[in-house]
Amino acid sequence: MRKNLKVAIVCDWLTSIGGAERVVLELHNMFPSAPIYTSQYDPKAIDWFSDADIRTLWLQHLPKSLKKFLPVLRAIAFRRLDLSSYDLVISSSGAEAKAVKTGKNTIHICYCHAPTHYYWMRYNDYLAYPGFGKLNWLARISLKTLVGPLRKLDYQAAQKPNYLIANSNFTKDQIKKYYNRDTTVIHPPVDVERFKNLNDQGKRDGFVVLGRQTPYKKIDLAVEVATKLNLPITIIGNGPDHQKLISIAGPTVKFMTNATDQQYPEYMALAEAFIFPGLDDFGIVAVEALAAGTPVIAYRGGGATDYITEGINGMFFDHQTVDSLRDAINSFDHNKYNSEKIKQSAIKFSVSEFKKNITNFLNFIYKLD
């Protein structure tokens, strides 16, 4: 890669910890002097960037709790953000950050986590479950009214980057479908190192699910099946579906709403299997389970098809129904899996592999050996 490039990093927001934020972190580690432009930043919620030059937009002055209400304002703010003075702009975006202005001599690479969910693939989910509580009715009216012009703006924004990188083959197909752009797949960075030495004794019992408890994650399927089969399962996390999950859970279902970032790897490593019932663009948490040597029972779709090899590190179920997941769990035998082979299957999704693949991509763009 060329030396002395003037680089900028852009992301939608930095107000919580997730897969998109992990990508930004590793981009920051690769380009520590590059400023990071974002709509809103909450250092109390994500403490990874204390040494970074974070440059927030005017939306920073609005309450972080309003993030869901701000897609139109974010679209306007990022479209007005002029980064034409930079040689290289890397946006990490599943929403509006890809819309930034760049110059004719700027190379803009967008690491795309998904075509913006609330306009495209998950539009019907957001319409059914807006997540605004008593204001759901207003959110539905607004989304129905604005989705047409906002889809047009989002499509236009997706044409701006010189290159698009997809986080999975599933996302690659979604980008082609909604944005009509070709992409290169580079999987996101997973900190596999902190999982690999857990539970070397190999003693496992029960199942585990981890993730934000929202309707599209389909955690209710795992709760219902575990209740019907009287199987021990630990549900880690919280979210708008939490009370619903409690209401359908039997005595074998355990909820952990306050597990720390240091604790949840232990729960993964002690489980017979990690259940991943949602359709996810990639699904870092499932790869973390593999890194802990735990097989994954996943819905056959989304990013999971990039890292699950049946009989080696997990198995699929074909329909997001109680019956389909129940049949998979009934046929599952954790004794048939080798935890060391499972851990090995996660290595190609490591942080070092991500950095190597990004570097190779940049060298290709700049035609370097």
C-alpha cells in the first residue's frame, strides 16, 4: 500500500458495541492517525477509542436515545460531509455513512455490513415492530410515507464508493440485489484468541443463545423448543422481546441479562451447542462460539452458510419454525464433534486474517506487490 496516504475512517455511529464497531476498531488499529467521522459517539458505551481522533457531526448534540429517529437527518448530515481532501476514505456502514462526499482523486471503499435494513431486507420487520413503544403508530406512518424517496437516496449513496466490500456472501448477494453493485467478500474480524483456551476439560451441558432479543433474531424458537423438550438452555442478553421470552419459557430456561463481556465466553464454552436461529448478515457471535470449540445449530441462511460445515462444526435447520429447530436438536449429538477441529474452523475469521485481507485488497487497488 502507498505510504503517506491521507486516510479517513467513517462509520454510522459509535454508541454501542457490535460487529460494525469491531470493524472500525481494527481499521483504527491499521490506520491509527486517521480521524474517525461519525454521527454520534458515546465513550461510556464503547471505550475502545480513547486514543482515536473522533470527529462527530452536528447530530452529536442530540440525545443518543434518539438514534432510531434520526435516519433522515443522518442521511442529510453524511451527504454534506466533505472528505475530498483525503486520499483514501474507508466507510464502515450498514446505513448512511457511505453517502459522504469525496473528491475525484479520493478512493472511497465502503465495508458494507448490509444494505440499509429498514429500507430493504428488513423493511417489513421494522414496519411490524418499529421499536418505538407508544409511538409505533407514528413510526409506521413515517416509514410508509418516506420509504420510497429514502430508498432512492440510499441507492444513490451506495453508488458513490469506488469499491464495496461485503461482510459475507449473503450480504454480497443482497448488495447485488438492492444496489446492483459487485463486491469483494472480506469477513469481519472476530477476536478468536480470547475463546480458544476455554473449557479444555471438554465437559459440556445444555445449550446457549446470545444476542439482542428482537423479533428477527428468532430467539423465541429456541426458548419454545427447550421448553417443549425440557432441555437446559441459557439465554444471554436483553432487548424489547425479553418479557415475551420470559412469558413463554419453562423451568429449564435460564436468563442472563447482565453477563459481562468477560463472562459470556465461559457460558459458550460450557454448552453442548450454540443455537443461532436468526437470519443474520454475518453473525460474529456464532463464530465466537466456534472459537470456544462449541458446535453451532444454525438456521440455514445468511452469513452462517459461510462458516458452518455440517458434521464438522455444526448443523443447519431449514425453516424458522419450532418443528424444524426441534428436529435438528433431537438429531444433534455433541459427542460426534471434536472441539479442537471446531476451534480451528474459526481461525480464518480472526483479526489477523481480517487485517491481511484488507491489506491485500488495498494493495490490489494500488497495484502493489
